[in-house]
Amino acid sequence: LASSINARTACGVVSVLPFIESFEGLAAGTSTNLDCGIPCWNRLDNASSYHFGYIGSPTSWPSGAHTGTGFLYYYMPTTTGTYADSIITILPPIDATTYPLNSLQVSFWVKMNSSTTTGDIIIGAISNITDATTFVPIDTVHVAGLNYDMKTAYLSNYTGTASNIALMFKRNPTTTTYYFVDDIIVESIPACPPVTDISLAGIDSDFVSVTWTENGNATSWTVEYGQHGFPLGSGTSLTATAVPFTINGLTPNTEYDVYVTPVCDSGSSPTRMSTFRTANVYLTLPFSCNFEDSTQYNWWCLENGSQVNKWVFGSATNNGGTHSLYGSNDNGTTNAYTNTSTTNAFAYVDVMLPAAGDYGYTYDWKCTGESSFDYLRVALVPVS
């Protein structure tokens, strides 16, 4: 009499890096499964009924994977209780004697299912894979958009002794979010890692102050900049020895790209790019604009992107005179718009307020759209 027994060997620690997981060859999971369905991985959540963070279905999500067909799928509605407030996906343990967690980086590809929703993934360490309170945050990456984007988290700030790396996803109480994660790689931080988190510390019409996070030991950086779209190597290069760093002599109302590269004995590392627009030449008060003089158009910045409905200057409609600023789906020929396409477009002008105080503004406007959906917002914001 013969019989068979299905058994799985105990999970050992990861002793060789890089560790790569592309989630191929694994069965698609469901929200009623109590585990994530990945050998040697674990999941913690506080949901009472529906558990996400499992292998997604390529049938339900044909474009869910970054490579191959396997991927991790997270669904986090605004509902609490039956769904989780937070989900922690726990990777297999790393041999922390050979590879202390603070010497490692975690890279993965991630996207969402909407162009308008965003979210954050917290990367950390967990010392007890059955206790969510032992999760220690180390780094956070921001996620947005329908297309896969590679994120890298550096664990160099970790001071504990845990051996499990974990990703935490939190529920947004106002917006349902979907995350798709694929192709996770854990490896040693290179000798000269790239900088991250390039952002603006200040901006004006002729200068910009740029800041970034240094992830290695570099004390100087090559900063190359030029007008948006310039080929790397053909811009203006400067050497920064402190952060933030100021770039002077810029042209008003112009888009620029900036690359930052650490200067290291082991050679330059990949760079990170940020795009910004300098402020326009400031207008002084009192300011008046009737859009009849085309030179007034130069005062304004129109941020339309790839929107179907765009801000334009033209003569399709007016409130006295012949011209105005209006929304159009045909580049200004008419003031018609497409009401089946969500639009977020911006028109703005830079004005210098001479001192703190009360200021007023008036404008003429009309809206022939739907009262429940279409509206105009006016805001006062810093140029930065």
C-alpha cells in the first residue's frame, strides 16, 4: 500500500544577496485566505473578513504585473472593520549577521489603478512576525499613477537587530486605493548610492534652491541643469558642497530639469531628476487684466498638461471687448468642453504683495456646465 504526503520544508534565512522575488508560478489568492500565499512570507492585518496583500489574478488584472504574470495585489477601501486599516507584508528573514539590515536597500516596482489617487508605502523592519506593534518604520515612498515606477528604500537609518524587512500599507479614510507590487529586490547599498527626494527649498523668478537626501557618505555633488528636456551632459554643471543648493541666473517662467550626482571615489552613481518652473516676473499692485492686449498673456502661466479641456486665451467668448481666458476642448476655437473627461487645469499669475495685510480681488466669470460637478476655484499660494 503506497501513500503520499505533501510537506514543505522549514523556511531558512536568506543568506545570499541579492534576494529577488517576482511572484511567478504562484497561485492567485483570494481575500478569504488568511495567509498571503507566498512561501516563507507573512502578512499581518486587522481585517475581520477580507484580507488583501496576496497574489493577484492576471485574469482580473491583465496588466497587473510589471514582468511576467505574478504580482502582489492590495485593495484598501474606505470601509474599516471588515477591511484592514493597515496591511504589513513581511519578507523572509535575512541573515542579519552577514547582512545587517542597515546595510541594505529594498527596490520594487509599484503602481495604482487610478491616475488621481496617491498613497504611501512604509518600509521598515519587524522583530516579531506575529506582532504588528514590533514594526519599526525606516523609510517611506510615495506612489502615484497608472504606470509602474521603481521605488528604492534605504535602510541605513535602522538601529535595531531585526532580520525581517516589511512593507506597510495604510487605509486612506477618504479614498479607495489599489496597489500593485512586483519584482522586489533586496541587496546591499552600493558604495555610492544615488540621492533621493529632490525637492524645492525655495524658488523665484531667477533662482531656485534645491534640496535632496544623501544616502551614502558623499560630501559634494555635481548639479547639472538646463531647460526641460535637455540631454544629460549638455547642461550647465555646478559643484555643490552643501544642501540646500541655490542655482542663480535662471530665466523667469521657464521649465528646468536638474540632475544631482554624488561625487564619490568609487565613481558617479545614477542621478535623480526633478523638473520645476521658475516664477514669472512679479506684477505689482494694483493689477488689472482684461485679456484684450496679447502682451498680457505673457503674465500668465497655463498648466494644462495632457488634459482634454485646457485653459486658452481667445475670442470664442467674452464679457465685453473681444477676448477672454476660457476653457476649451479644441484649443480655443470654441469654448466647448468634454464633460466625460475629468480635468484639473490651472491658470495663474505671479503678483508681489508689498506687505502683510488684507487684499481683495474681483473677476467676471461664467460657467455653462453641470452645477453638481463643474466649478472654478481661486486660490492664493506661494510661488514655491
